[in-house]
Amino acid sequence: MRIAIDVRNLQEKHLSGVGWYTTHLLDALFALRTPHTYTLCHSSWKKPPEHLFRWKDAPHVRYHERRLPSKLLTVCYILAHAPDFRTLYGAHDAVLMPNHLFWAFDPTEKVALVLHDFSFELYPEFFTRKMRLWHRAIRPYALMRRANALVAVSEHTKNDAIRLGANEEKLTVVHEGASHVPQAQSSSSDYRSGAILSLGNLEPRKNIFLLLEAYRILRTLHEEIRNPLLIVGSTQWWNDAKLRRAISRNPFHKDITVTGYVSERKKSTLFASAAAFAYPSRYEGFGLPPLEAMRMGVPVVASHAPALPEILGDAAVLIDPYKPEELAEALWQTLTDERLRSDLIAQGFARAKKYDWRKTAQGILEVLEKLAS
């Protein structure tokens, strides 16, 4: 079977959620012993980053690049619905779209689309006006209707898709994996040990301002707590000044650090030295960072917002994402109650083991094989 895979989301210099999903999925997919061939399709006017070519030596994998600006192609699709995927990249038995990016497809093309979340639709207030206009322009519902198969990363995302008009018969749930972050090479770190760690793109739905308020409450009510707060992630979604102002007004601002984007290797070091992991997100389609923390033996405090209860189960302390005092109390208990910490660490290890990228790859491959049959 000839499988085409859209890898345009790997053209970013710094990968984030969906980019890492695609990377881990393809690592596992290409490790499976199958007779299939894979074509990685991308288009860019600029030279792609090196990480896009991590599979250049993999058997049965080839790259097909079009030196065309992706945004120009998108405008052509929106205005003229051309050129279509087959014209650009040739015929394939199935096409995998790991992300909701716009393409025009020949009517005979068999397309599988991965659905990660519906934050644009359900929480438009989390996005700028420019982002909302662009999202509307690329017509995500048209692609969802056009796809022959839909893969939801969680039951909650599947249910959201159905509520928003997706054909339930097209939907299959295939969970993400929880691959281990790269092991740190040494115990020395640029960051203070024992930090309360928060990791993820610093976008509004990640609830960073609530985390800052919870940290203030924690330190005010419990003077014995000295753990610093370490916030890790790209701030490209926000005006950095807004976040800096919020931190400067916090009476414990000297113990709060925002690192920006960090490499996978550095992330491993941060997990290894963390005392607790805080993830008070208001909405997730899956929620990979807390599972990574669990794999590294870090106790997790997360919100009970979708889809975190489904993914984390009883292996995390779950709090209301609108109540900073709940988060503060949960963090205090996690930092001071040794029995609770031990239970969370043990349950976290067990929970994270359930999410394996090999299973993810096998699930995706079954969808593609069914499409092509």
C-alpha cells in the first residue's frame, strides 16, 4: 500500500503539541514491519528544519517536497480549490492528515484526518481575532466532511466531533502514546531542584494566570513551602509583556522563572528535578505533558477539564480549573504528604504505561488499511 503523509506541521523551527504527536507517531509507524511505502509530503519556500528529515534513511520512506509557500497554496485552495493533492504529489492508496491543515483532494482520494481538539470552536475567546479569521478561512468543517475516516485522540474529542456534525461512522478513537522524554545525561541542571513544573505552549487555555495566583496562595498560606515555580513553553501565542507584568506583581516573583521553549533533552532534565507537575488547563483534546511527567516519576496535579480525567484517571490529583485555591491546596498536599506522593508516582507509572506509541501506530495503520481495501 502506498501511503502519503502530510508533514507540513513539522516545518516549524520549534515543535509543539501536534508536531511532537506527528514525530512520535511516525517513529513508531516506520518501526512496524509492513510491506507499505510512505511518502512524506510538504511544501515550503524556505529550507525546512533538519528535524523534518529524521526518517531520510528509513526503508520504504521517501520525501516529496514542493518549493511553494504553504500560505500561498492555502489561499489557492480557498479561492480556487486547486491544485489538488494528487496533482502535487501523485496517486496514493491512502492519505494521512496528522493535523487539520487545508488541502484540496481529488474525489477518489482516500483521506484519514486526525482530530486533536476543537478549542477554536468551543473556546474562541482563547484566540486572537486574526487566528479566528484564519481558522474560519481554511474551512475545517469542509475537510472533516471530506475525509473518509476520522481519528480522534480521545473519547472526549470523538464526542466533541459528533456534537459538531462529524459522521460517527467515520470515527475511530486512537489514543496518543506517552513516549519517554530523552534521558538527561547528567544530574547538573541550570534550574533549581524541587521546582513546581508547568510545561506546554503558553496559550490562554493553559491557565497560566490561575497557576500564578495559586502559587501566591500556596506560598502565603504555607510559609514552609520554598519550591520555585518553573513555567516552560513557547510564549508565541501571547504578548510576553502581559505575562511579565503578572509575574512582577506576584509577591514571590523572585522564585518564578519562565524559560521559553526548551529542547527535549533539557525537558528531561527539568522533569528529573521537579517536585510536582502542575497542569491546570481549561481544555485539552488529550493532554500528553502530564503523562510524560508520570513516566518520569513526577506527581501530577491537573484540572478536571476535558479530556484530562479520561486520560489521567486516578493517577493525578484533579482540581477545578477556575479555583486557584483548589490548585494551591492540591500542590501543598502533593509536596508535603509523602504517602500521597508515593501513591501518585506509582499510579502515574502504571497509567502512563497504558499509552504506547506502537499501539497508536498500529491503530492508525488499521484505519489506513481499511480505507485502502
